[in-house]
Amino acid sequence: MLARALAILWVTHLACGLDNMTSQARVENDLLHFSYKLDQYLDPSKQPCQDFYGYVCSRSANLSQTGRQRVQSFLRQADNEQLMDMELQLVNFFKSCDSGRGVEALKGSQLFRLSGGWPALEPLKANISQRSSPSNQTRSWLTLLGHFHEMGAPYFFETTVTMQSNRRVVVLQPDTTRRNTLRKFEQRVGEVLQSFGIEQSRAHVAALEVLSLERSRRDIVKAEHIDDQVQFSYGNFKRSAFGNASLTRLDWDGYFRRSLGGKTPQPGDTIVVKQLPRLVDYLVLLQNTSMVRLLNWIWTDYLMDIADADCHQLAETHAGDLYAHVVQRVTADRVELAQMYSALGKAYTDQLAGSEWIDEISQQNSRSFLGTIIHLTLAGDEQLGAAYRSTLLGRRNLYRNLEKLRQLQRRRPAPSQSAQQVRQYAQVFATVSALLEQGNLSTPLNYLLLGQTFSRSLVAAGSSSRTPGAWRSPDSERRFAVFQECAAGQANANDLLLELLAQRQALSGFRLALPPHSPLPERIDALLAAGRAQLSLQRLFFVANLLVDCRSELGALQQDRRRQLTHATLRHSQEFSEAFQCPPQQQRCNPL
């Protein structure tokens, strides 16, 4: 894949190349325009050598939100005839989010019809449900859970199905999540009922029912149970009451028919139940709960994360791969971005791949990641297009679209490690998009805004730096121990090493990206120094590569860790000290 992508890159570059004079003029214009924009983000009250994170990030925490607004503007104004099919899907999703998230759209969704509706909206239907016979009620709650589980909303327990030796293995895992405190949950219940215009007296009764069931559910979650598992054949599982005399036989065939596309497990298939006592507690609770109370609880909880979320949150949660694709499309010059990927990949091969830091498996993962991201940048993602081809998102009903997306994600195999890393890396484009306004990434802005982030992903080779030694060679242990002792108490040594290596890769690439044998760098340095921030190309590199990590969605603890890691990295960077004329450090840990 990498060879093919590089061939496409070479041919495209020949076709789209600019003459040298035009290229230099654009480089100068892009860099100066970008530096002028930085005036509104840098905090002159902070000293770069003392608090570089505060200097860069104090005023720029809302950049990612601005980038989202640019993407949303693109989605609202896009010419459908120029969009790929999968991009049109996301356009439809955003338009349904804008116009189709009210009560009538909710009532028009498939899940609403199949489940029997939301009694808080329809008091007459609630009265009819209360007169249901106990046997019908017993069957109904498992059928109700089946509908929600089929749509990718696994309440009370989650079901996963795999095949082993031509037999199904079904694992039932009781739910133990608590997204909010009970007080916060009560507040959000009131907000949801109010946002859907439910009359106050009905809303009060529904809220009491929802909170009553939620307290009982939380008691089950808080109960101490051994984390064990019990195995049944499906035939025995259906007949079992799990030692509880009050638990009647349940229609498990009907439940699994929804999960298995109309089929049911065979009598010899295996059912594995994790934390059986907790699952039994749930089953008893549900059996003794009226359908009105259960429906009011399940719909209120289901809508909590939809009613308050904006369209970007919903898109990133339920169609994150599509969203990441479109954000890059809005932002990037595909050819020049792919050129940067290729150049940094070559620098990785020349400088790091042969060192004792990187093992052979990491080298292979890095090549795979590099080939994947170059191919996706130049040619698009055929697998992504194929995955969404069978799912048609409309423009009028957000809830129906969410059901389709949940079902799609539930059917799709788990993404590969490389695909996960590409998507994680692509999150940075929302911030980059905000910095560029209506322009697109070009060389050398690619290196300024993406170089270190991409190099970090490339060096880590798809593994997490929080796992000690995940990408390092076993031969590096002795040298890493020396580095770890040198950097003790400053930051996680693996994270610090990764940042230093990534910074060295990106900085070398940035220097090579400037026009060779040209007076342009000196000219730009002189113009930048005359500005209020008194920048230079070297200073611009450090500012811009941190700027994309200043994200408002990071919590206080995450921001503090990021600040600590940033300052530890720059403390050991001779290039940073030279750029900002910082006092020399008494001890500098150099990994190379």
C-alpha cells in the first residue's frame, strides 16, 4: 500500500507543481498571515521560558470549537454534486440534527414505534399499559430491552456474540455504569422532560418514576459481587431460573432473534454470564417494574445524551470516522500533506528506525500506519465508503439516523489498531481548521501545525506510550534507565522520550521544507521579528506545534499533565532554548 501511495504522490506532485518563484511567494504569504493571526492567541503576560504552555494556551482554548463551526458551515453549504457518497451521509446527518430532533421526529423513529412509545408523552397509552397482564408484562420488558440492544443501546446488560468451533458463544455482561451522581441525574431528568415540552404535572409523576427505578438500579450497581462467570448450554440457560423462585421463564428466543438477524442460538451453543448474581438482581428488578415506569426511565435516559448534545458531539460519537474524514477534507491540501507524511516517514527511517530505541515490530507498525495515512489522504477511504453504502441517512429525523448509525457500528468489526491511530491523529484537524479560517494547509504550515503530532503517532507506531516499552526495543532498556533517572520527577519518562523524538523529527522536516539555497528564511525571520510577538521561524515552530494541543475539552487534570509534559520536553530541548534565548539548563537529558 505504501509503495502505491508514494507512486500516486509522485505523479500528482508532477502534475500540480508550481514554479519556484510562485512557491516562495506563497510560503512567505502563508507564514506571515499565520504569524499575524497568532497575536490574538499568545499571552504576552507569560514568559515563554518560564511558562510556555500558558504563553501559548491561555487564550486559545476555544480554537477547536471555532474549527467545528467552520466544518459545520461547510456541511451546511456544501454542493451535493461535488461530495462523495459518504460525505453526503454526514451532510444529511447534520441537516437532520438541525431540523429533526423534536417530539414529532422522535415519534417517527423506528425505536419509538417498536418499544411502545414514551408514556410521559402519551398519558392515555400509559393507562392502557398499566392494565397489561403480568405475563404479558414479563415478556414485554425483555422484548423492550431487545429493541434497544438491537439499536446499540445495551441497557441493564450487554450481549456480545462470537463463534468458536462452529458454535456461538454468547456473553452476557451486567451493566455497572454511573454517568452522573444521583443529584446530577435528577437535574438532567428534569431538563429532558422540560426540553420535550411535557406538561408539568405529568413531568413530575414521570420524574418520580424514573428516579425510583434509577435508585434501585444504582443499588444493584453498588452491590459487591465476585467478578466471576458461569457457563450454560443455551438449552439449560432458557430453562433456568438461576435459583430464584420468583423469576419466571423468559422469552430468550425472542430476545436473541433481534440480535442474530432473525435466528436464535442452538441448544448446544454456549451462554457465558459474568457476575450472575448481579444479572439475576436486574432480572428480578425488571420483572417487578411496571412497563410505564420502565419506559419512562429508559426513554429519559436514552435522550439525555441526545437532547443536550450539539451536532458535532453527536457526529463525533456516532460517526466519528466520517467526521474525521470531512474535517481533513475541509482543511488539507491533500498533495502537500501527503508530501509531509512521506518526508517525515523518510526521516523516521533514516534517523530512528535503525537506532536501538525502535524494535522491528514498531518499525513494521510505523510503515503500516504511514502507508495507510498517505493512501487515505490521496485516494480516500474505500472501506469507509463501503461501510456506509448500505446505510442511508435522511435529512428529517435525527433519531432515526442515530438508530441507523448505532446499528451500523454494532455490525462493523472493531477497527484495526492502525485505523484507530489514524482517527485519533485526525482529531487535531478541528483546531487546525480554526487557525486557517478559509485557507488550506500548505507547506510549511503542515510542519508547523501537524509535524510534531504526526511524528508522535508515527514513532508510537499505533501503540500507547502509557504502556511502558510498547514501542521501544528491548535493547534500549539500559539506555532508557539512564534517561529515566535523568528525567525523574519531571514527567512520565515514556511520554517525555516520545515527545523529544517526535519534536526532533518534525523540526528537521520543517527546516528541509523551506526553499533551499534561498534568502527567504532570513527575510521571513526579519519580518517576523518586527511583529509584536517578535517571532522567528524557529519560534513559530514551537508555538504552532503546541497550539493544536490547547483544547478546551481537556479537563483540569489533563491540562495540568499536558503542561507538565510540555515544560519537561522543552527543558531538554536545546533548539527551544536557543530559539527563545532561555538560560542554559544545568542538566539536559538527550535521548539521541
